[in-house]
Amino acid sequence: MGDVSGKEIDMKILMVLTSHDQLGNTGKKTGFWLEEFAAPYYAFVEAGAEIVVASPKGGQPPLDPKSDEPDFQTDETRRFNRDAAAQAVLANTVRLSTVSPRDFDAVFYPGGHGPLWDLAEDKTSIALIEAMYADGKPVAFVCHAPGVLKNVKAPGGRSIVADRKVTGFANTEEEAVQLTNIVPFLVEDMLKGNGGIYSKTGDWQSHVVTDGNLITGQNPGSSTATAGVLVAALAAARQA
């Protein structure tokens, strides 16, 4: 995944999106949450990073249609909806199985409900996170995306979140969107069950937790801050 122009790029960031579009057996669509992709994407663009976007199936990942409704628009989502180049990047995600963790300085997982079904169980995703985490590279997850850590192990074989400070979509937030009984598991419960030291702030308020190279954000409103923490971690690593 090197830059074919030969120009030196300070940061190479992999963004991993879901390929799952069914909201359980409700007959409704799900996928990734637009703000959780757009806000970090532009934070990384502004930081001068090279960005590669991947998904299990490649191609156009499914957008949760609710995240594109007027009530959930932000400056970044509006920017994305005017940005043909960014839309082309999203429409042509690479297959996750074709990327190597060695080629990237960090990985960022946007949420949406989709990852709870596919990425949480995806062996390629699990191996990628384990490799990057073991190598000391920042690994960041926002909202439902900390759910993809369900089966990820740290070196030594324990859960990656065991005895680590973490956050993720709160049970109260899941209750508020009335999907507690639809999702395959609750992010907060899983993180606690795997030994994570879970914290949260008020529903829908920005909250980011860092523990070593593990970075987690609570909800959609945490997307910009989570990306900022990741960029700062990369900048600090360059100066070290």
C-alpha cells in the first residue's frame, strides 16, 4: 500500500467499514454510520494522511440509511455529500483480506450497527487488529465499532480490553434507539464481560478513552475527538 508516486507520506491510516446491511431479522437496513466515517475521514485528510478504506467484501459498503437523514447531518456529512472524490473512495473500498497491517501506521473503525454482525466475527479483521496492536500501532474504534474487539486477543492470549480503560456505545444509548433486543450483543456488556474498565458520559455526548495504543469513542458525537486522538498519537510517535 505504498505511495506509487514515491512521495513520503507521514501517516498511512487504514479505515475499516462493515459489509453487513441487515438489521437482524427486522427487515430493515443497517450498515456504517455516516458521521462516524465522514468526520474521521476529513480529520485524517486535514492531517495530510494517506487513507485506505477497506471492508470485508470490498466495493461500496452499506450505509445505514438512518444516518443520512436530516436530523443526523453534520458539517462533515454535508461536506462528504458534496465531495465526489470522497464518494468514489467509499464506493471502491478494497477487500480487507488484501491489506497488510505492515503497510499502515494506524487503523480506525467507524461504527454503525453493521460491525456487530460481520467484523466482530471476521478472522481477517481480528488478526489485523491483533497484529497492529502487538506492534504498538494506534488502533481506534468509535461507537459500535469497539464491538469488533469481541474476539480480539492481546499478546499473551487475554482479551485486548482486559484491564484496559475503554468506552463504546452505552446500553442506555442502545435502549434509546430501541435496538437492545435486536443487536447480537450489547457493546457495553461485551466490553465489561471481557474485563474492560468501561466508562461513559451522558448519552450522545463526546467521550474518548485512551489506554496505551487502544483508543475508543462512545458514540457518533465522539467521532471527531476519537480521530483527533489518533492523529495526535501518530504525531507524537513521529517525534519520539
